[in-house]
Amino acid sequence: MNALQAHLKNLPTFELDALRADRWNEVERLADQFRADAGVVRRLLQEMKPKHKADRFEWLQAVCRRHDLGVRALRTAVAIFGFAGNSGYLWPSQKSLAHRAGYTDDAEVRRGLASLVAIGAVRKVKVVNLPEDLAGKALTSAKDGGSGRSARGTAYALVAPEDWPEKPLTGTPCPSGKRDMVSLYNHQGKPQHASHDFSHSGVGDSISTLERVDRSLYGNDRKETAHG
């Protein structure tokens, strides 16, 4: 049992989705491999299934409260919100997401999606591994009222905010809550002037100083040479 659980936990998400769909009797094969009952395998798969939030409004609010996300990720989240329904699944193309987010370059949406996936807010799934009723709708041709997506295409699932990991996986730290205090500590001492400003010396003194520097660099002018 422990070996079976460990094996399932190490499987990538798309393989777990395929096992849940069990279109090729993989559950029976896995049960035989670990000498377990197929019903036990199915139960474990369901227990490991990420929970999805039907209320996409709460999901979007949770995304907007994240301090570690940039504008690109937020615009992508708004686009995702526009496509998501009560099921928590959506399957628009990246071009459609980019258009909804206001981008002409699909790469912008890919970067935004990568950030949302990294914090655990979005989970990628294969279109063919969507719940059966949704997969049928996604894969049906557009002329028959479906979306006409490819079975190899990518779909997305909204993950409930309570199921996001506590720490973001993006490597981007959240802004410090003590930023003002840190700034105060850094500026406690009065900075020293690099040189005297004109408020502490007369204009004539400054000009004479410049003249002396000029002569030391370039030699005396012609008048002085003539007198010499």
C-alpha cells in the first residue's frame, strides 16, 4: 500500500489524469503490479485529485491579492476568468487567451500562465483527460457545436486558493512588509557631500579653482607664455 501511494505521488499530473480516465485499463495493470485491488487504486487517485473552486470570482480575488505576480500574470488571470465556467476547467487556445488578455504575442500569455502554474493557481491538463462530458464538448468539431480542440491540446483547471502551496514556487519574493522601516535604517545617517557646493563658497572662489585645474591640465595660456 505504501509503495503504491509513493508511486502515485511521483507520477506527473498528466499521467494521474490519464489513470483517472482509465481509457486503456491502466488501473487494472497498476493494481496487478502492486498486488492491490483496483478499487483501492481508484480511491487513492480520487483522494489525490486537486480540488477545484466552482466560484471563479473567489479564485480571481485570491490571484489579485498575490504580491509576487506581475501585470502579465494578472492580465492572463483575468483572461482565464473570462473563459472559466462553474466546472473549474477551461480549454481556450493560447491565441484566444492572448486576445482576451490584450496581447498580440502569444508568448506574453505563456509567461503569464507559467507564473500562475508556478504558484499553484492553475493546473495544466490534456484536453483528452478532461472530465468525459467536457472532453466531448472540447473535442467536438466547431460545426457540431464544440470547440474543435485537438486531443493533444492543453486545458487548464482552476485550483482552489486553499490548495495553493504556502510558498510561491516562482523564486520571486513577496515585497517586505517592513520596507519603510528598512528604508529608514538605510538613511539614518546624513550623507556626506562629495564636494563643496556653491552655498558654502563664493562664486569667485569656485571660478578660480576651475582656472587652476584648467592650467594644471593644459599648461599656461598664451598671455602667460608671452610674459615668460
